[in-house]
Amino acid sequence: MNERTAATKGLFLEALDLPAAEREAFVRARCADDAALAEEVRGLLAAHADSGEFLEAPAYAPARGRAGLAADDEVGPYRLQRVLGEGGMGVVWLARQGAPLVREVALKVIKPGMDTARVVARFEAERQTLALMSHDAIARVYDAGSTADGYPYFAMEFVDGEAITEYAAKRELPLAARVALFREVCAAVRHAHQKGVLHRDLKPSNLLVREVDGAPRVKVIDFGVAKALASDEVGLTQSGTLLGTPEYMSPEQADQAEAAVDTRSDLYSLGVVLFELLTGALPIDVSSREGVGEVRRKLFEQRPRRASDLRASLRGDLEHVLARCLEKEPDERYASVAELDADLARFLAGEPVLAGPRSRRAELARFLRRHRVAVVLTLLVVAALGAALAVSLRQTGRALRAETDLLSLSDQLSLERALERLAAAPWATPADEPELAAVEAELTTLLGRLDAHRARLDAARVGATTDADGGLHFASDAQAWQHRLAARLVRGLEALAGDDPAHSALALVRERRHAAAQSAALTTEAHAAAWAEVRRSLARDQRFDGVDLAPQVGLVPLDLDAESGLWEFWHPQSGAAPDRDDDERWIVDEDTGLVFVLLPPGAFDMGARRPVQGDAPGDANVDPDAEDFEGPVHRVELTAPFFLSKYELTQGQWLRLEHANPSQYQYGVDARIPHDLRHPVENVTKAACAAALTRLGLSLPTEAQWEYAARAGSGLAYGCDWQPLCLEGRENLMDASILRTNLRAMVPGLPLRWDDGYPMHAPVGRFAPNPFGLHDVLGNVAEWVLEAPITYAGSTLEPATGLRTGELGTSGEIARGGAFLSPLITARVTSRNTTPAGSFAGITGVRPARAVRE
Amino acid sequence: MSEALFRDKVEVPLDRMTDADPDLDRLLAEMGRGDADAAARVWELVYEELRGLAGARLAALPPGQTLQSTALVNEAWLKLRGGAASWEGRAHFFGAAARAMRNILVDRARSRQRELRGDARRRVPLTGLDVAELGAEDGLLELDRALAQLEQLDARSAKVVQLRYFAGLTIAEAAEVLGLSHATVEREWSFAKAWLRKALDEGAAS
């Protein structure tokens, strides 16, 4: 290092140790005779202050910032226009939605570091609650999804306004006007609280003011966003920084005490905003740049400023109101935003407010709190003595630890690899058994080393100290890492033990191995006579001309359906055989397995076009609602027969196959209507469906197969007719039944005039079948299809299955058919409903298909 | 970057890499004693290993998932070393791995720029991961140049950047590799970041 660099570096590092405010004086004093040197050091200090996250994420991770997006890019159904703002969480874009309705939205794209699937899942879980809010001063959050690159985004009502504090400052609003404006915020937050929604990130930039007919109107934005972004360790992002805005955060929220965060946490944040609105300053100086510990310490210990010290006119009532909001203990604050609002109303009316000076009780409570800190400190001293004793042990432990790390790491990798193999392993036929056996053997071996790893975990704890809350503290990051590694592995191995396939991978692999081994014996072998009968029957059926059906491992013939004249089959791996009711229809119960219909090969005209002069209502493939993407109409010939599920996959079937029920509307989750496992599974991504089905030797239907099945020989837009009235009693759609529930707020368009009795999805098979004997194809839930949204023009189809290849017309995925909560036009047989890539929703499920095997 | 660009890397036979290189221990020890040939040989081994791993992982990852350099480097270490342990060697290994990661990433950024320049109108289907990295790759070459300057002025703090940024090591791990105290590494890191930030800002302004 040359002398010059050494001098600069030395001064820079010395200055860095000083409080920010003293650095300039230090530089001036030390570089009095060398202006260039001073300039150099100042430059470095400025760059340091500016460096923030610079280089903090390793190079081999995605770029931070704008998530690779630019104006004109498409994100889901939105086209980006311009950046509205950029904040700690990500970038907000102005975007335009093209379909199903045209509108401008604010699109918030979250920066990397979040687990997108979980963010979206949390938002979906919250969606119903959010939909209950209906208030002029609350901006709607329409949608959440993930960009093509996997970043979560939120689409919200676009509000062209400015932060409440800026608005008030620019117009120099008088005190009473500020309080009156703030009361609008209170009304909105109060409404949300009544509906059970917390905001969790109330701050001026989320309280926008715009003028409507010359009067200022408030909109509160971002409801539901903070909750969706919250990680399991509440309030912390994955990188360990505080989620949210420290300046406006309540102490309990900064403490990540999720249980303690309630409406009074929002009330605290409102108090900070009101303080800033009235005084122009914050009650406590904290900033996002400070560490979590520092923020927490200040929020818990530092006394808020007195509002009257900053602005004398606040002495008395408003000062007491602010102090009451900003109490450290939630119990000492107003009990609700309504109480705060009532006090502000009293102030404006010239009446005395209820929030008086701090009570003696509060003083006592504060004394006890201080006392508690002293108790904790005493405990820490005792713990530190223990740590000193452990130091000598640490020396001997060091050599051992290196080896421990490698063994732990290598078993960790083996475990992860075995779990990955299990996740990908098919279990449909006896041929799948060896791979499952190999995975089982690997897992068993790893489990055999559990005790050894437990011993290593204990060794890794040597030298660690335990604090009063039972948390472990290590002398170095390396030790903490070693401990984490060992602990994670032990946790992972412990999870292997146990007999419940929902929790134990070992139990799961055994279950699947058994199912694979038995798959032929229980189906083709045990039912050889039935399979021979199917073969004879098909030989007589002209629709199956030239088809010689071999017995299909995994399926058991049920019967020839009297109405459709098509054979139906039971799929034992997904559940019990169906019973018949008095009308000879199958009963799909909670434990029933899939029922497949063998559809004949056939040709049809796919797609639709809008009518031109000379067309008459009812002409085939003509539909005034057709979009360009549904055309051109083209002939499709499916040369192979295929199996398609008679019903949508049920929650019971998914639960048995995947040992989980991801559905948004399920028993115990939605108390408004009764649910059980006969309802279709939903809230599943296309990828998850495809993976689960593939392992079972099943698949998603191709888009051509789906439309062929939905049409069942018809050329008309709704199958049964060219207009939708024929669907009454045939499909569960968005009908008047939803108006009877308090979910009507979610209805995105005008519902049908009839009442089908099911505001949400119905148990599968409740409505009439189509001519192929398939139920709920055009209603209940929408259904994923195999291909991406490929433009029909210029595409080619594989003859047997109709599998299409060609250019993508848009990004995302296609779900076909209508649903209980989607606009009627989506229930047309040609409607190609595109959704963002990786998305899932309570209205989209799956209807499994299966190819005929040789 | 298009998938085609990765094809040669994807097909690195994985079974070859599961065998530990019997020489590595010896090479690392010789490298530790300052043997330049041994260092070059280690570098070669590590570079090949990381390049193969990075390619294979990139091909296997679903869009939107990110690859952590830390995980990659640790995996390379396990593979090259097999099961046995020689803990001192690990420090030397990480030094080489950090340099290798830097080379791999800078090479990729360069070839991507060449590709864009060469045929700007050709539309290549971008995988999610590539799009996410576009922004980073533009800046990576500039950073590499600035880091080369810093190496001339202050080799130690440049080394910290290499370990932290390219190999994804924590401060504590970097301290172990360099045989320095935690506090020293933290100070070197602060200086290097400020210096680089300033250099890049000035570079952008001029």
C-alpha cells in the first residue's frame, strides 16, 4: 500500500469510529494542511454513508432493485408504464390492466429476498378478509402474484395523491384542518379494524391525500401487504432487517412479538403520524439505517418528545392525546382507534379530551418495567461467568469441530438429495418401486446416524451461553454457524422418524413404495376379466374403431355409463371405489378415488371467432364474446382415445395423495358455508398439479383435449347453447347465491340472476353431466391445462394428444372453464383464461387426464 | 444469457466430480507453503469444479430461484475433498474458490455483452434467472475493473471483497480464511466498500 492510500485509509477508519456529527470536524482538524487529502477522506465517508446494501449480497444472486423490469414489460395481466416510486421494499409502477377490465393500477414489485410463493400464499389467505373492507378511504388491493422472474407483486388501486404530511405542509394547513384531515385516516383504519384487518405499516407515504371537488380526501394504501410480506419470524425479513418502517413502528412490533401486535400497534403508528403532522418532527429519532437492536432499544427506552416543546400551541389537550397514543405499553394507550377519533372530535368541538396527564398507575408501571430490566441484567452477568468457564473447553473442541462440519454438511446434502429424489419419484407402477426402495434405504441409513448427529449437536453447544429467555449465544459466528448446521440436520433427521406420511418422509416413501408394488396386482391382475370385457365392448363400438385397449395398470373398469355409452374406470391409488346412488349415479364421497372416463378419438373445430355479416345466432364456433386469442378456428383431430377424470380432483383425493390440503375454501377455514373433502381442491399452482399427477402416471389434459371434452360434440359457445341461460342447473357459476353471503364484496361483475344454491364451489358432481358424462367442466372451479398460452395461428399439434407447440401469445398460464366466482364469459368452451405464471387461487383446480398406454 | 450458452457447462459429467482428487490435500499444503505451481494446479481444479457446478445448477433451477455462491463453494469443497478432513486446507481452498467465482462471473458477463453487441436483434428466450441477473452483469465488469485498481493500492481489502462478494463468505469466515481478526476484516470491508462505491460513482459521472 502506498503512503497516500495508507493515510487516507487510516483517517477514514478513524473517522468512522466517531459519531457521524463529529466526523467533519475531525477531518478538518487532521487535514488542515492538505485539502486534497481532506477531500479524499470526505469522498470516502460520503460513499460509505451511501453504500447501504452495496456488495452485501453475494454476486451470484439475482440483481436487487427493479427486478429486471422495464417500462412496457408485462407482469401478469398488467403492462408497466412508469415508476411511481422506489422504496425499501421494492419498486412501485404505474401499470395498465388490459383484461378482464381496463384500468390503471399501482403495481408494487417486491425486491429479492422474499419467498415469493409464501408471500403470495399469505396474501391469498388474507384476501377474503381484505375483501370484507369497503371504505372510500381504503385503496383496494386487487391481486398478488409473481413476475416471470419470481418476484412477488401486488396490484392495487392507483391513487394519484401525496403523503398526508407533505400535503399539509405545502398548503400550510391550520391545526384544526390537519386534525380534521387526520380524522379521515382514523375512520378508514377504524373500519379496517372492525373487519379484523391490521395495517402494520401506517406511515405518511401510505396515507395519500388528493383533492376531489376541491376538498382533500384521504386514501390509505397497502392494507394487507405488510402481513403478506411478514416472515415466520414476524416482522423480520429473511436478511434479518426489520420489515416495515422503524420511524412509525410500535415497540411491540419492533420486538417481533407477533402475539402482542394488535389494533393498538396500528394506533401507535397513527400517533407517530399525527405527531409528525402537527409538529413536523418525529417523537423518537429512529431511522431505517439503524440496526434492529438499536431501533428496538430506542423504541422501548427512549421517551418520546413532548409535542408542546416543539410547538407551544399543542400544550394541553393535543399533547395528552399524542402521549396517550405513544405509550410504550399497549394497555396504556387508547383501547381503539375509535377512542382516539372520539377524543379528536372532542378537541375540534372545543370539549375537554379524555386523555388526561399520565396517571399515577402509568408511573408505577414504568417503574416496574425498569426494575424488570435490572433483573434481566443480573441474569446476564451470571450467564457470562458460565461462558468464561467454557472457553478452555472450546480449545479442545476446535479440532473436532472441523470434522463435524464436514460430516454434518455431507449428511445434510445427502438428506436434501434424498428428499429431492422422493419429491420427483413416480409411484404409479411396479417399475417405479426400485427407485423408491433406494430412497428408502438412503433415508434409513441417514436416520441411523441420528444419534451421532445428536451428539455432535451437543458438542456444538459446548461453550455457548444461555440467556434468560433460553436463547443460545455463541462466542463467534463460526460457532453459531456450526451449531445451526448441526441443529438443522438433527431436526431434518428427526422429521424422518414417525409413521405419519404427512410429516415423515420415510413413512411417505414406504407408503408410496407399497402402492407402486401393489399397483398391478390390485388393478390389471385382480380385474383381468373386467379388462377383457372392456376390450370386447370397445371392439364393437364404432367410435373406438381400430382401438385395441390393453389393460391399464392403475385403473379398474367400473361400468359402461348408460347415458354417455362410455366406459368409466376407478383409480384406486387416489381413494376408495365409488358407490352408486338410487339413480345409478356414482357417489363421490370424501374417501372416493378418481373416476376416469375413456373418451373416444375424434375431430372438432377448436376456437371461436366473432360474428360477421351473414352469421346467425347458433352458428358453430361463432361467438360475440370471442377474443382474438381464441382464434383462428381450426380443425383438430385427436387420433388417440384418452382418459379424463369425470370430476375435478377433490380435496380428499389431494389430501390422500399429497398429505396436505392447500385449498382456500375448506372445512374449518371458511365457516360461512359448510365444506368437506368432496369439494374440488383449489389454490394449487399448475406446476404443483402437474408434478403430483406426473408421479402418479397421470397428467394435465392438453388444451385441445380439454376443449374436446368440454364441447362433447357441440360447436356452441356454452356447449348446451350459444348463450349462457342453458347452464342454469348444469354448472355452478357466479350466480345470485353469492349475494346472500357477505362475500358479495368479492364479486367482480354482475352475477347471474338464478340461484344455484352454492355461493362457493360445490362438492364435485352436484350438477348435470355433459354428453361425455363429465361433471363441472364449465363451472365450479377453473381447470389447469398442460400447455402455456400458445397462439393458435402458426402452431402445430401432435396428432394423438393434440399437444400444441408454437409461439407464446402472452406470459403466464391458462386455466380453462368458468368458476363459482369468475365472470360468465369465462365459462365459454373456448375461453382461454390466462393467469400470471406461478399463480394459484381459490377458483382454480385441476381435472386429471391419463394417456392410454400400450 | 441463453440456455444454449450454458450447454457445454451443463454436460459436465457429475460422476467424475464425486471422486475426491487425491492430490488436493497435498496441493493445498504445498500452496500453503507458497508453492506457485501447486497454487496454479489448485486454482485449475477449483475453477473447473465450480464452473461445472454452476452450469448444472443453473440448468436445474426453476426460474426465480437463486443460486447462492456460498452453497456452491461449499459443495465444490465437499466434492473435491471427499470425506476426509484437513481443516487448514479449507482456508487456501476458499481463497482459490473466491478468485474462481470472480472469473466465472466476469467471463459470463463479458460473453453476454459480446452476444448482445454481436446480434442485437436476435431474440433469445430468457430464463427467469438470467433476467434477474441482467442488471448485475452490467455492473459486474465495472466492479471487476475497479477491484483490479484496488488490488494495486490495497491488496488486503481487495481480497476481503473477493471472499465476501464472490465466494459469499461471512465476515467471520473471511477472517478465518485470511487469518485476521473479525474487527480487522470488518474495517477492511468498510474501507473497500466505500472505496469501490466512490470509484464506481466517479467512473459513472465521468
